[in-house]
Amino acid sequence: MSTTQLTPPRTGGLIGSTVSYMGGQLRQVGLFIALIVIVLFFQVVTNGITLSPRNVSNLIVQNSYILILAIGMVMVIIAGHIDLSVGSVVAVIGALAGVLNNKMGLPWWMTVLLCLLAGAVIGAWQGFWIAYFHIESFIVTLGGMLLFRGLAQILLHNTQISPFDDGFRAIGSGFLPDLGGGTSYLEPLTMILGVGAVVALIGMNLRSRRARAKNGLTLEPIGWFALKTAFMAVLILGIAWLLASYRGTPVVLVILGVLVVAYSAVMANSVFGRHVYAIGGNKRAAKLSGVNVDRVGFLLFVNIGVLSALAGLVFTAQLNLAGPSAGNGFELDAIAAVFIGGAAVSGGVGTIGGAIVGGLIIGVLNNGMTILGVGTEWQEFIKGLVLLAAVAFDVINKRRGAGAR
């Protein structure tokens, strides 16, 4: 059986093929355009505060835990599940960290390891009921939301625990060392990391394109490939320049960057990632094809348990405080980020990058409206409209696609 390499039709040369391809990638392109428009809008109405170095740094730090949750949530939603308990897991892990680090005096690294292990156990507990007892994830995690919120209150005795040691606080609010000793206009390490990230991005994209060509898979037009890569490179360098103009690279940004690269590779290039998409696309067909559906589902919830624990550690470290109300509403922001980022309600569709962009859209909206003094009630109202518009856009596109066929 021969394999034929498919290439996009030529419609007016390089520019025409690029524009034609972009039209077919309306959701992905529209997502980036929406983010750019929102950022530019708030940059104008806040008189330049939105893209100031200090605010960009704060924006990354203050939204990092939602972005971490979104990485785990998008994988769960792609597979056709949902997790309503992540906000409560953030609370119970923060409470556990407070007991271990503050009350028992354990070092920060041991506290982190034990909390991540606890997150895995929580995920395994929920994954067991979902994967092997086949109880709907909505019901199991709804119960988990109540269970773990109550457990957090029990651990904290309905009070707050503070402070944490310096090593622990650095997880959420620390910065990498300044190689310039505070005398440079731009912090050198941040610029080095930015350039390194761009080089790595170009290398990964070229390697991925060569692999697709070798396997006879469809290639995106070279114009779109170059435009997309150039846009990401400029974005990375721009963020690096802004961060280097302030205090340098936040520790949590390094953590987030490693997670995005690692999970993007898993979802795009691994057997496990293909199985997740297959299950979300058609669970019965995936099972008949030999996919161990139960095992994949179980591992997905173990994974989101660990990521929820990490988000809880980051959030607690930023506040330098563990409280019983921590994580309230985080599950809604994480789910909203995933759907705004292009995931389908029915499963089988979504990307790590899309979830991150969706989370950034929510973060910029929150940040911009806060700077403008918009009340929280109106912030929630506007975010609800944005989420509804994103899901409606997805549904309309699917109906158009079905009508075209």
C-alpha cells in the first residue's frame, strides 16, 4: 500500500495559499487575534499600564496557577470528562502544605514532594471511581469538590496558616538570579532564556515539519509556517524584554514553560496523547481498536490531581498563607480557559497551547478590568459572555462543517 503526500492546493501562490489555509484554521487564528485585540484595547484604555514591565510580570505570576490547572483540565476534557474538584484540591493541598511546613517544620522541598504525592493520591481516588466503576466524572468530581473542601477546613480548623519559609514562597513569588547584579538595564539571564526559547521553538517546528513530510502527512503552507513561527518568536522575545526590564524571570514562569513544552509533546507525539484524542473522538471505536480506555482515564485523573496540587502550592506560596476558602471558583476559570482555547464540549478536540491562550485571555480580561476599577460582578458577567461566545462559535462552525459535507 503506497502512501501519498498531501499538500494544500495552490491558490494564487505563496500569499494565496497562506490566506486560504488561514481561512480553514479560523478557530486557531481567531484565538490569537482575539488575544491581541484584547491586549491592545486594554493597553489603550489603561494608558499603557497593561503592557508595562511590572504589570506583565504580575499578570504571569497571578495567573500561573489557573494556567497550570488548564493544562490538566484540557486533557480531561479532550477525553470527554470534566473535573469540578480542582479548586477544592488547591485548598486542601494548601492546607496540607501549611501543616507540613509551618506546623511540623518540614523543609520546603519535602513539603512540595509530599503535597504532589497527595495530589496523585487524590487523582487516583477519583480516577478509580470514574475509570473502573464507570461513574460519571461530573458526579465523582462534584462529590470531590465537597469532600476536599471539607477536608481543607478540617486541616485548618477553619482558620488560616501563615507564614511559610523563604524556599517555599519562592515557588510562587520568587525570581531567577539577576546575572547583572542589578546594574544592567535588561536582566541578562532573562534575555538569554528568551533567545534560547526562540531557538528551541524554531528547531522544534522545523523538526516537526520534516517528520510530517517524511511520514507523508499534510503540510501547512510554508507561508503560514513562517508567519506562525515568526509571530511566536516575536511574542517570546517581547515578553522576555518586558520581564528583563523589571525583575527578571519569575520562577513560576520556568515551571509553566517546562509544563507547556512537556505536555504539548506528550499530546502531539506520544501514543498516550493519541489515545486521549481517540477516546474523546469515539470512545467505543477506541476501545475496539485496542485502547485501554479505563487505564487512560485513570491516568488522566492522577495527572490532573498532581497538577492541581502544583497549582495549590503555587497559589499558597504567592499568598504566603493557607486558608479554607482558597481555590474558590478556580475550576470555573480553568474550564472556561479550555473552552475559550478551542476545546470541544463533546471531547476529542483541544490543545495545550489553546488552553494556555484561553487562560491568558481570561487573565488579561481580569487584569484590565481590575485596573479600570470594574466591579467583580461585572467582571464575572463579561467573562460569562466571552465563554458563551466561544462555545457558540465552536457549535456554529461544526454545523457549517456538517452542512458542507
